Amino acid sequence: MLKIRLMGTKSDIRWFQNFLQIDSDIEVLELSDIYPNKGTDRYYRSYAEVERKDGNAGRPTENGKSK
């Protein structure tokens, strides 16, 4: 599982959240609300928890090579 902090404009964050949800290799476990960043009116932050849909993708097999 990965915990990701997204930072950007509201539009950019929404775009990336949608991108995560349509990617066939990623399962989105949780997306947070969008929060304002201190000290700026332009940039915001959001948090995502994701994991691979195939739990073994990219992990070494018994012979030491990735699947």
C-alpha cells in the first residue's frame, strides 16, 4: 500500500484523483477531501491510499525475476 500526498490546484488534484480511479492496475482504498495549504490561496492538498490490484505485480518471483 502507498500513502500519497497530492499538492496542487483544486483542478489538478481532482484530475489526478480521477486518473487514479480509472487506472486498471491501481486500487484506490481512500481519497481524502481537498484541504487548503497554509500560506497560499492557490495550492491545496489531498491524500490518497492506493495499492496494486495484482498483489504480486513487480515483486520478485522464486527465480529472482519480476513478474
